[in-house]
Amino acid sequence: MDSYTELLSSFSKDPISILDGSILFKDYTPLDLSINNIELAGLEITNPETCQDYITKVLKRSNGRIAHGGYLEMRNLYTDKASFSDTPSVQRNIHLGIDYWCDAGTTVLVPLASTVHSFKNNSTKGDYGPTIILEHQLYGHTFYTLYGHLSLESMEGLYAGKQFKAGSVLAKLGTPDINVNYAPHLHFQIIRDMNGYVGDYPGVAAAIDLDYYKKNCPDPNVLLKIES
Ligand SMILES: [Zn+2]
């Protein structure tokens, strides 16, 4: 652990829920959407219904309610989206946050005291849809958390600087038509330097850029401690 991840880790020794607090941590199930998962061979995982069917199967066999994972996972989930290939030889396919797959409408909670940095509906197919970015101060350090694939209603009443207490309701998860074209899930990502982005920040990187992005976007689980 470097000093920055130690700082994030020191915030809480217990797991922090960022979804419907009535869902117990024992009901969270790891999900592998990487190119190495042989169960995905032959599945059109870019289709939200096919993806949802697979997630439902994983949840059923472990009796879980939220499937989660994906930090630094290389995926085939973006191969149908033009905005993920800057050039034909450079594919952005390495995921920089953790995804929490559960029902549309599930509430999203604020993990620690925050103010709204920015928000935007990134509505291009394959993007985040409604997105909120929060700013946090921890022991004199500033960092940001990004929440993607929310409902449109989640954008109502927001303004830059609006304050949220730890554990308060921030938003709800969106449906595939709004989120845009994924099975319902929350994309949660930690960002150290926003690099001037407003209401948006890359959630998927190309391998060639990964050294930078994995430093700027540390593993969210260091803060949340949901995966043991
Ligand atoms: Zn994601």
C-alpha cells in the first residue's frame, strides 16, 4: 500500500455500504466480467439483457443480492461502443472503478461527508448516463468519488457545493434506457485529480495509459472494504 491508499484505508475499519443499507454485506457476491471468465465465452455480454441474465445466474447460485467487482478488470463489455476505441489499435477496456450490479431503483448512499463537485447526464450509448461526482476532504487531502448509471431523477435538486452527510441518500440506479444500455448497476470510482473534468471522468482505460490511471484511481475497496 502506498501512503495514499493507507490514507483512504484509515477512514473506516468496517465495511461501508453505498447501496440500500438494508442489504447485508453477506449478500454481496463477487462477479467476474473479465475476458478470462470462460463462462462468458459465446455470450453477447454487450447486450444488457444477456449481461443481466448472466448476473442473475451468478446471484442465484450464491443466493446473493448485489454482484460486484471489476477494478482493473479487462473486459469485452465495450467492444460494441465506438467511443471506447480512440484508434483501431488502442482499445479502452480496463475498468477503473468497481461495479455493483443490482435492481434499478436501488438507493445509492454517500460513503463519507461530501460536497457535490459536478454532475451531468453523459447520454452517449455506452457512457455513464446520469453521473454525480462528489468531493471529499480526508485528513487535509482532497479526493473525489464518481457515481455512474443513475436515474434521471437523481439529477434533480443538485448544485455544485451541495453538502451530503455520510450515509445519506444521494441517488437511485437507472434503467438500461437511461444508464445508457447496460444492465442496472452503480459504477463507483475514486479519483485523486479530476484533471479538469466536470460531470465526467474516464472509467475505462487503455493498457498503454494504465500506470497513470491506476495511481489516480485507487482501488475503491481500500475505502469501502466490502471485498475481504
Ligand atoms: Zn463500471
